[in-house]
Amino acid sequence: MEDNNYTNLKTANNSRLILGSIILVVGFLLPLLIPLVLTLEISAAAKSIISGLLAFGIPEVFMIIAVAVMGKKGYEFIKSKTIKYLKRFAPPDAVSLFRYRIGLILFSLPVLIGIVQPYIGHFSTIIKDFPIWFTMVLDVIFISSFFVLGGDFWDKLSSLFKYDVRVTKTQK
């Protein structure tokens, strides 16, 4: 039995696959042009429109064009290879109790600082005017906490936004 991905690659036109991949990558890189647009000598409204289109709109159009150029089989091949590559970086579903507790600290600390900072900032100028790098570090800590907490935590978090989900208690 042949590998389905290999079959898809054989049936897809290689030049169309390469051209479609280039269009797809260029579409994903277009938002990087936004800082260049902001330096142009045009009106603020034009800068806003162009920047917005470079962030949302034009990349999606490039994705549609790329899929049209590659064809369904080429797109499925690229998609399967990309997912296979990215799964290596996905967090495990179950983690140890120690790792879970560390992850909860990493998750809660930036949230608590963000909630408390406006209130206690009136008493201290240091806390009131956090430097931008400190805020960026807190954002990185918050995002990395999802990887430390594992996939089961993501399921718990996403269930907060589902109306019909019920909590079931398990015995240990």
C-alpha cells in the first residue's frame, strides 16, 4: 500500500506545487510590510487601510490563489506535511502534577499583574509606567504557560466557552 501523501505528490504537478507554495509563503509574509507602509508619506487614513489589508484580506486572497494554482491534491499534500512538522512542537496532553502547578503559576502571574496594575499604579510610578519590555515578557510567559500546562488544560480552557459542557469529577 502506497503512502497517501506520496500518491498526492506524484499526481500533483510539481511546478504548480512549487508556484503555489511560493504564493502561499509570500501571502503569509505580507504583514511584515506594515512597518514599511507606516513610513510612507501618505495620509493616515491610507496608511490604516493599506495596513489593514496587508494584515487581513490580502494574505487570505493569496491563500485562495495558492490553492487554485496547486489544486486540491497539492494543497492536501502541503497541508499534511505542514501539520506533520508542527505536531512535533505541540504540547503533550497529560503532564505531571509538578509541571501543571508550574504552568498554573506561569498562566496566573501575568493575568494577576494585568488586573492589579491599574489599581496599585496610583501608589507607585514604577508600577504605573511598566516599560514595554516588561509587558512583552509577561505576554511571552502567558503564551508559554499553555505549552507547559499541556493539551488537557487547553481542553479545559476551551470548555469555558461552550454552553453545554458539564464538569465530571473523577476519583483518584
